[in-house]
Amino acid sequence: MQHIYPANFEQKIGFERIRQILSNFCLSEMGRENVARISFMNDFSKIVYHTTLVDEFLTILVEYDNFPTGHYYDMRGVLNKIRVQGTFIEPDELFDLRRSLDTIRGIIYFFKGEKGERFPNLKELTTDIEVFQNTVKAIDAILDKQGKIKDNASPELREIRSNIFSLQSSISKRMQQIIRQLQAEGIVDEDAAVAMREGRPVVPVASANKKKISGIVHDESASGKTAFIEPGAIVEMNNRLRELHNAERREIIKILTTFADNLRPDIEEIAVSYVFLGRIDFIRAKAKLARQFECVKPDLRDEPFFDWHHARHPLLVEALAKENKEMVPLKIRMDEPNRILLISGPNAGGKSVCLKTVGIIQYMLQCGLLIPLAEGSRVGIFKSIFIDIGDEQSIENDLSTYSSHLMHMKFFTQNCNKNSLVLIDEFGTGTEPMLGGAIAEAVLNRLNKLETYGIITTHYTNLKHFGSANKGIVNGAMLYNTKEMRPLFELQIGKPGSSFAFEIARSIGLQEDILKEATDKLGKEHVDYDKNLREIVRDKHYWESKRHRIRKVEKSLDSLSDEYQNELDNTRQMRKEIIAQAKKEAKKILEDANRTIENTIREIRESQAEKERTKEIRKNLTTEKDKIEKIDPEKEKKIAKKMEQLQRRQKKKGKKKKENTGAVQQQPATKPPKPQFNPGDKVRLKDTGSVGEIIDIDKSKVVVALGNLVSTISIDKIEPVSNNDVKRQKQEDRMQPKSDNLQRTNNILGKKMEFKPDIDVRGQRAEEALSNIQSFIDEAIMVGASKVRILHGKGYGILKEVIRNYLKSEPAVKSVKDEHVQFGGSGITIVELD
């Protein structure tokens, strides 16, 4: 039984191009021979096996870059040549044999161990393949790494080449002597040099002087003015050299012949290795094809059936990619009871593309290739695939277009069964529409009774009615945008499609009176049917689009809701933990303080207020108070480190600032001066009364160290303070209860929670941006941030350069780099802090 029809099936669906692409991917003629032998298979187990091999190799292409891909030489011809006794392999052929055997060995070793477990089917191919290590060693004894015969390939060859080298050296020296003598006699030019003619050294001599030299003339220049003469003094030496070269060639042939004699018993086994190499090349080419067209191994079923998602015609994808266009993928399902899909719609709407897509994808699968579908697609197997597409009129066979279609219909009705897939384009066309439609309907009825699977395209209304009324047949439509008058190339199964003949005619400007006359001739009932059909398709498309948008919005809202809820839950949980921890610490502090006070009172009473004992007890109380006020050593160490970095950085900047502005500061003031501040001055914050030390001054802002904290403050918010005030403030600070320390700890925790590691200075002047960034970096160091982002934009790069220069001068800055290109690139600077 014929499984593929007609004979030019591959040409009709475009599979010849797939073969060409596969051949281009092959590395050897052996692989290309396998491509030429690709054929349709309907054995389920074979299809599963071949597609599994390709799927395994596709994984290798994606995950590994060390699979051997060099030196895929076809050595079968060379091996056949040396089957005859006395023949030998040329050195270049021997070099190719060495490298290709090494490739085979590399492939076999690749599938050993863990990789072999991941790719069991490919590993199985290597089971009976030998590596011929002795053959490789024998070749290495003959050839060097560049593929040249080694001097020590045999003792005789080593001696011959030694004599050749010695004789060549003597000839060279003698020739130089002769040239110098002839130059001295004025017979040859001063710049004359030794030339080579027919492998023999010669002297270029002016033709007028050639009789002055005893020797053999080997050649003349094109003008005849120069003769090339081999001096008689070295003729015998050159003859001897030629004899040595002949002896060298005879010895090399002897070596290669001996190698061929030793290799001859293993020719059959070696030939098997090259069959294996060709098969690996073929599987690799199929995997590269799958990678190029994003093909997958679908869920295979041993039954006539398919449920495809995101199906794409590979050649159409390739063609559209050159025009920077994308193909509209196909979604199609065919199984019981809907075995035959009847597609209708406007011309150039994608009906034929849909049919060809089904044909080439199904054929690719049953030729052992992976196919361009989405993961999760399910595909069945057909015993035969028949197609009728295109114009096949034949002058030689006296066949018209319609006659050729009828010949195909005859074949289909005689050979189809429930395991066949029939693909028919423009069913029933080519003859008088009413008669053609009737015959097409009868053929469709017969195919349906035979339980054949099929994809059929048509414009005939009677076939659309027939499909709607009979079980086993389902209508489908290629969608069309009536508003923009363009096809959408989307297949919708369940309803027939309109040809949009009147709409297309009206859009191209055909006169309205002609269209009205056509409507009258056709009959209002038929026109209304087509109109209602279009409206149904239009409304369905509208509501499908609306439903899709609603689903998309709902999905987005659900995602946002979940995200916000998670963030809210995390925030609540963090808040609870922080409050619980703070309460716990506060409670412990109070308990320890109360216990200490109670013990102190009790001891004073028991000692009956003795002066020395009372002093000792008060000293212990002070010690306990200092413990309460003391920060955790680890925390204090971290804070001190940050403070040291900040103070070092600010003092460094203050020193530079002082150097740059010293001259200006020394000028006499012309107006009553405001309070003048300098780095190192003691100041008090007007709003809180806290006392600190100025680290740096920047115009209207100052950087003040307040204990273990550093803050940037407006100069209007500070006032000078005397040393006595500073001492008094410190005494008051020491007398504060630990609750104040707890409050400061909570303030730091609050700042950590509120701190955002990003700052946006786009649109700001460089001076303003730098001031804001300085404050931002200070706060980042205070809260212990390790990485921050500065969004400055790209523009002309001026602001970025100013910011980068500032960051390089910061001791606390560890590194500076651009953000990843996907998240802003050079418009954002990533700053890592120590």
C-alpha cells in the first residue's frame, strides 16, 4: 500500500527545503547521505526511538559545549582503496584517518559515566564501536602533529633525509661561491641571487653572457634578456640530490604500504566506526534544526489523533523572520468525533498555510524529526498521508486542472481508511461551481464514511452546510478583520467562515451598482446568510478578545493582590517582632535596674549607713548604671567602624575645603558676620539641644558628629557652644536613664525600616545632586546598608561623571559600577559600601 501520495508530496509541502537545511548542518558527506535517505515511517516504536535520539542530542547542544565536532572525515573510500594488496594510503589521507579516529574516540568517551546515564539511547549507539588505539599509535609513529612524515619513521628514511640535508647544504655553499666569482668577473649583476627552475638551482645571467658560463640552460625570461643556467660544477650534485629524493619517496611508499598491510584485517570494523560517525553527524544535524525552529518532542500517541498548541510552519517562520515579522501560531485538535476539519474564509486568509502547516509538521514527525509545537502538545501517528494541493495540469498526459483533482479524489476514495490523513486545498474548484460543489459534497461524504481524518479548505456554501449537518465533520474559519479589511490568520474551529467577496470588492472600489446587481442575481437569502455568518464570526471574535483582556486584567490584579498581601503580612510580622523584642529588652532593663536599686537600699540599711560602705555601694550602683547605658559590644563595634569611616571621609573633605577656601576666609568681612563655624567647633542643635562637633561645612549645610551618629544639618539650625556647656551636657547625658538609650536604639531601628536604598537625582544640578547624595550616603552608612543605587539618567553623562568622581573620593565606598543593562544600564550607578 502507498503511504505517501502523490509522488511529489515533499515538494508540495516544502519538505525539500527541510532536507537542504539538514544537509547544510551536516559536517560530513556521511551525514548528508543519511539526510538523503530520510523517509516516512508509520511504525510507532521507530518514531519514538528516532525522536528520542534527537531530543537527547538537543539537550547536549543546549547544555554542553565540549561535544567533539571537528574532523568528521569520510574515510570509507580510502579504506576501500587499500583492500587491494600492495596499495597504500597517502600521507594527507593518513592524517585525516588519524584525526577522524580521534573524533570517534572523543564521542565514545563523552558518553561515559554520568553523561551516559543522562543520554541512554545515544550511549547505546556506542556499544559495539571500537577506538582502535593501536592504529592511532601506529599513525603517530609515522606522522608528526602537522601530518608530515617523520624523519624517524624508519632507519632508512632517517639516513636518506640526513644525506639530503647534507647535500643541499653543500650545493647551497657551492652556488654562493659560483655567484660571487661570476659577480667579480662582471658576468652577472651585483644583486643576482640563486633561483629555482624544475627543482634545480640556477643562476640568472644576461643572455649576452650566457656563453661565458659552462652549464645547462633551463629557462629564459619572457623578454629573452635573461637566461637561467645551472652551472656545470653542480650538475652532478643536483643529479645526486634528485636520486636521494626518489629514494626518499620509495621509502615513504614502503612505510605506508606496510601500514596498509597491517590495517587491512581491521578494515571492516573501522568502516563500522565511520557508519557510527555519520549517524552521529545526522542526529546532530536534526538537533540543530530543532534548535533553530524551537522544536520539541511532543507527547506521542499510537493512534490517529492530534492536539496541537502553538504550531508553526518552520519555513514560513524562516521567511517572515527575514522581514522582521512573526507568524500567527496555529491551535488545532482533531479526534473523534470531529475527524474532518472543513476550513473556509477569504482568499489570502491563511487557509492553504494552515493545511501545509499540518502536512509538513506531521510529515517531519513521522520522518523522525522534532516538530515546532509548544510543550504539552499531543500528536498521533497516521499510516498514510495524502495531499491534493496546487495546479497539476499536464500537457503530456492531457490532464486539465480539474481532471487532475478528480484523479486525486479517485485515489483517496479507493485507498483511504481510518488511519489515513487527507489534505485537500480548494475542494471542488476548477469546474462549474454547482456541479463541482455537488461532486465535492459526494466525495466528502465518502471520506467521512471511511472514517478518514482530513483538513479540507473550501469556499463552497453547500459544503459548509454539509459539514454543519453531519457527524464527523466540523467547520472552521480563518478570521478576518472587517473594520480594517485584513486577514488575522487565526483559525477558529466550530463555525464556518465567510469569503467576504462583497466586502473585498467594495474595499478595492468596485462600483456599488455592480455590487447591487450581483446581490439581486445571487438572491437576498444567500447574501443574508453570508452576512449573518460574518456577523457571528465578528461578534465571537469581539467577545473572545474582551474575555481575554478581562482574564489578563484579573490575573494581573490577583498577582498584585497576592504581592501586596505578602508584603503587608511581612511588615506586620516584622513590626510585631520588633515591638516584642523592644518590650522584652525594656522589661529586662527595668527588672535589672529595680533589682540593683533594691539591693543597694537593703545593703545601706544593713550597714547602718557607714560612710565607707555607703561609698562602696554607690560605686557599685554607678557601675551597674554604666552597664545599662553601654551598647552591645558587637553593635558598638559596627557603629564605631561606620563612624570612623564617616569621620575620616568628612575630615578629608574638610581639609580640602579648607585649603580651597582659606584665602577667601582670611579676607576682612564687609558686613556684620553671622556666627562663623569651622571644622572641629562644638555646636548645639537648636531644636533638640544635642551637642556635637562639626566635621565638614558645605555652604549652607554642616556635617555634625553627635555621639555615634553623623548628620547633615542646615547651618541655621545650630549655634556655637562653649567647652563648659559641652562638659555639662555630657554629665547630663550620663545621668539619663537607660530608657533614653532604648529610645535611640528604636530610632535607629525605625531609620533602618524607613531607609530606601535608592535615590533619584535626575533633573537636579550637579551641586544640588552632590549635596543630596552626601546625605544619602551618610544615612546608608548609619543604617548599615551594603549596597545603594543612584538614578542619575544618561543624558550627556556630565552628572554621572561628577557623581562618580565624588564617590571615588569617599573612603566608605568599596566599588562603583553600572546597573545591569536590563535594569537601567549606565543611567544607574550601583555603589557598594564597606
